[in-house]
Amino acid sequence: MDGRDAATDLELLRAHVAGDRDAFAELFHRHRDRLWAVALRTIGDREEAADALQDALLSAHRAAARFRGDSAVTTWLHRIVVNACLDRIRRRQAHPTVPLPDGIRSGDGSGTGGVEPAAPAHDHDTALVVREALAALPVEQRAALVLVDVQGYPVAEVARILGVAEGTVKSRCARGRARLAVLLGHLRPAASTVPRTSADPNTDVPGVTAGNPRPSEGVGSGSGRYRRDANQEDS
């Protein structure tokens, strides 16, 4: 067995900082499905999500030596990915374009961490409706809902990822769910909250793992906090 397979996330990150050229690739490979799913659901467009994920990984690769051990490595990675997504969303809002609904970059899944499985037609249509509804939410509400309701992270972990208080996460989720209940009201009555699309193998995002089974070990960021405007409560 390759020694990297048994290494913890923290050990891989430290090995990367020490000069191991393959350690960071192994770290990304371990968590790529969840990072990609978060990026896609947050942005809602495959090409933009792939670019945001690439930007985030380059930032993490370069900044690894500056991070302390005060939060889990996965928390640090997700924070960087979410920040990269929100940066792109804000730039897109400032300079709006009209992307294709599915924004497919290539058929081989390059840049996304994996090929998305095809969904049956009715599931695909529903997924598009949900994606469009998420895209209509304020970006802070969207990020909180994607992490809590779609990806299934605990509120406390999402608060660490977003760099806000737990109460802020709960408030953003509550407001986002209320808006989605209106936007998705034409679907069946059970669709009054965000569907658990990440648990369905036929959805349009890559399979999501159960998370890192190892105990949390920290690599926290002293500089990766959210920007001030992302910490403010939504209107």
C-alpha cells in the first residue's frame, strides 16, 4: 500500500509543504467529489464551477505553508472553494452574461474532478429547476443552503467554513428555505425544502462521499477569512 493512502490530511499537507510533489494531488483526489459538488451547486454552471475549483486549488497549493492547525484540513479547503465561487458569482453579477443551462465544458469531465453521471430526463429537469432556484437566492444564503441542506454538513462546520456565527448560518438557511418554498412551490408538496440531491446517484453532480472518516486534524487559515460583506447578514 502506498504510504500516502494511510496518511492523514494534515500529514499530506505537511508533506506538500516539505516538497513532496505528489502529496497535494493525493489530498485533492481524496476530497475532489465533495469540493466539486459544492462548487457546482454554489455557482450553478459547470464551466464557472470548474474554473472556480481550479482557482481555489491553485490558491490552496500556494498558501499551504501559511496555514496553522486550528481547523480541519477539509474546512480550510472548503472555505477556499466557497470563497472562489462567491468571487466568481459577484464578478458575474457585475458583468452579467447568459450561460447555457448546463454549461458543459467537455464530455470527459476535465477540470471537474470526475464525469457527472447522466440523469433520467425527469430527474434532470427537476435538477435544473432546483439549480435555477438556488441561483436566484442571495449568494450568502445560497452558500449556506448548499453546504447544510445539499451537502449535509453540520451547522457548526458550515459556520467554520464560512467564517460566520452558527446563528448566522441558521438565519441564512431559514431565509433561503423560505424563498425556495415559493420558487419550488409548483413541484410536489414534499419539495418545500431543498431536495437532498447529493444523496441521489442519478443527480447531475458527481457522487458525494461520506466525508473524511479520520478524526479532524487542523490546518487553519490565518488569512482565509471571508470578506466583510460575506459576513454581514442578508437582507
